Amino acid sequence: MKILADQNMPLVEEYFSDLGEVKRFDGRNLASEALRDVDVLLTRSVTQVNKDLLSEANQLKFVGTATIGIDHIDTELLAQNNIAFSSAPGCNAIAVAEYVISALYAYSQETNTKLAGKTLAIIGVGSIGQCLRDKLLGMGIELLLCDPIRYENGTLNEHIELDTALSKADFVTFHVPLIKSGEHKTHHLLNAERINKLKSGMLVINASRGEVIDNQALLTALESGKKLELVLDVWENEPNILTDLLSYVRFSSVHIAGHTQEGKARGTQMLYQGVCRLFDVAATKTLADFLPIPALTKCQIEQTLTEHDLGRIVHLVYDIRRDDGLLRANLQNQGFDSLRKNYPPRREFSTLSIENRSEHGAMLAQLGFNVIEKNEE
């Protein structure tokens, strides 16, 4: 079996080498002739799997993307050609939710803004939006949920219309798929009209797809004096991003919100399981077989824990300001894709065990930390 895999996908050799020969490719520069005699194609979001790419795929049996979004995959074409398909829904939900939480606490620290009592609008309540909502319950932040598709199909009861959510919220975070047309179009969901209506100083986070925000309209508004706090992980026209926006962005990164070691490896594992099902092979390998022990594994908290202290604990595991610094210092010399490819290791909150001597154990566990209750002696 011949397996072609994106060069940025982790642990492919570890998971797939027993199944066949693994060859890597540059996700943005995959030629159709590279798919000759290939049985399995494993991609990420930067590869457009369409008619042109598959024109010379003479024995392709499986296409997988190690991502939640599938807007880069022509799934109808795959079905027409009897090619099995699998994505990785939920694989990086924890990672993206924790990216947003790290951003919220970094913003809180830098602006001396207390998060409790503020209102956060979560636009898109799929795997990521739901995970973020679940983590933030009990944090004292009012959560507004906006997802018309889930509301219409009866799986979300708390839906609030987008423009109403934007008018009420202090912070907004986008977690929608890219939909280019139709009733639920998300391309330029935050357009010039909506940008101009946002509250002055509102915190806007985008960790979904760059095209969800009209980047040029955003820049025009900012240059005209609009005051917004911005956290942008995704950008229009990646990797050729609108660099003039950077001077207006508080925290920026190179489309890595979901790139924890756990998140990326879960995606690979889900595709491994899909290939094993297709070829009727036992899936015997798991994440625990491959992930390294993190450098920091334990801390202890006391009754004096404050919101500021909680932010410090979050940043023990992951501080978004590291990634902002990497982009600003290296974008010109290294480029967007190189920074993304060479993204340094990042772990999830669950890797930190907290010996808890406070009343905040349930809240810490809700955020995702491994809480060990310790009674006072």
C-alpha cells in the first residue's frame, strides 16, 4: 500500500508504517502526478482535493483530512469515484478552545480587565464552540451562543441571532466552518457593515477560517479610527496575509490554534482508524504510545487563588503571547508556512496536574486541568 501524507501531519510513520510505504508532500504544492499508484491520501486544510488534483489518481481508495473543516475536499467527487473519505471532527476542539482561553487571560492581564461579569458571544457551536462553552461554564462569564444551523435542526436551545449577539457582547469568538454561499453563508460573515457597528474596544477573536472576516474591510475601519481589540489566528489569502493588519492586532498567530501535540495527533489517529476500518485491519495504536511527557506536570494551589492567578496557571501550559512573538519576529524572514510547519511543541491543560487545596477544584477541572484534591492536614 502506498500512503501519501502532508509533511506537517504528526506521527504518520508511527501510525501507518506497518500498513504500507509512507511518502510526505508539501500541502500547498501537491501535483496531480504525485497521486499515481497511491492508495491513501492524508491531507490537512491547505490542500485542495478536487478534480484537477485527482486527475491522475489511478488507484486511490481513501482520502482523509486531519481537520474538522472539510471545505477543501470535494466529497461529492470522492463518492462518485467510490473513494472512501474521513475527516477528524473534534480532533482539535480542546486545543482551539484553550487557545481562546489563553487569549482571554492574556488580554485580561494586559488591559487590567476582569473577565468575570463580561459577555462572550460564541459564533458557531460545533465541536469547538461547544467545547469552549463547556470549559467556560462557572467562570462568571455570560455566554451567548449563536448557531442558526444547530438551532434549526433542534440540537441547540440557547441560540441568539448574530447581530443581536454582536450588539450585546464584550467579546466575540468565531468557530464556524467556511460556507461560501447560501442561507448560512459564513464568507465575510463579519463584513464592513457589521465591523462598523461593533462596540468601540470590543475584543474580536477569529480561530476558524480567515475568510470569515473581511480582512480588507477590517483594515479600512481600523485605519479610519475604529477601535477594536483583535486576536487573529487565521487570515484571508494565507500564506500571503494582509500584513498591514498586524499593527492593529493584539495577539496574532499562523493558523495554529488547533496545533497542540494532542490535537494534531488525534487527527492522525482518527485517520489511522478510518484506514484500518476500510482495509479490515486491527487498529492497535493509540496516542499514549507516542506522546512525550511534558516538562511541567504538576503544581499546587491554595485558598488564595484569584482570577489573575488562574490566568497564570493557564499560561503555565500555554501563553498565546509566545506565538504572537514568533510571528512578529520571524514572518518577514521565514514566511507564514515555514512558521506553521516549524511550530514549537504545545500541550493541553490536561497535562498539568493541580494539587488543589482551595474551593476552586470544580472550576479547574471544568477548564480541563487534572485536579487532585488535597485535604488540609
